Amino acid sequence: MIEKINVGIAGSCGRGRSFKIACEASGILKIHAVCDVNEKKIEESRVALGAEEKYLDYYEMIEKSNIQAVIIGTPMQFHSSQAIAVLKTFMFSVKSLLQFQYKNVKRLFLLLAGQKHCI
């Protein structure tokens, strides 16, 4: 059995909510924590995404929660500072992980299909 990666979603009351399908489809990502500044909808978001924890402060989530990855679904102007904070806590972006996985799966598929050249 594959051990699941606990994920935190930033911006879970808005765009971040759309990542639920991708997490479920991955088979390895488990939404463990959600974070948003919207106090009125954070509990609704936690329930909808199946998370165990909720946070109103992103930096608190990455410091206190038992997460190994973060999906950043906040407005674009916050992405760089939030990504830097994640790197400082020795975590990684799920987007990078999924791109890495896709590249490896594609290489494997080409090998199995009998292609001579792999990407």
C-alpha cells in the first residue's frame, strides 16, 4: 500500500477548492489541512474537501500542520511569498511533484509502447 502525502490547500474557499479532484485522482495525495482568510466559509471548505484541520493563517498551517506538501490556490500576487515560505520549511510544491510524476509516467509509457527514443 502506498503511503499518502498529507497536503495543505491555501485558498481553499476559492480556487483552491478545485484541486480536490486532482488530489483524489492522484491516489497518493490526501487533503489534510485547508487554509483561507474567509472566516465565514473555512469550516464549510474543510468539510467539503475532507480535511482534518483548518487555518486562517497560511504560515501557521505550514508550521503546525502535519503536511508534506502545499497546493497554492490563492490569488497570484501571494504565490511567490507563499512558495518561498514552503521552501523554507523544507516542503515542496505539489505542482512540481505532479509534473515530475507525469514526466516519468510518460517515459514509462513510451518504453512500454516500444518507442526507441524517450523524452
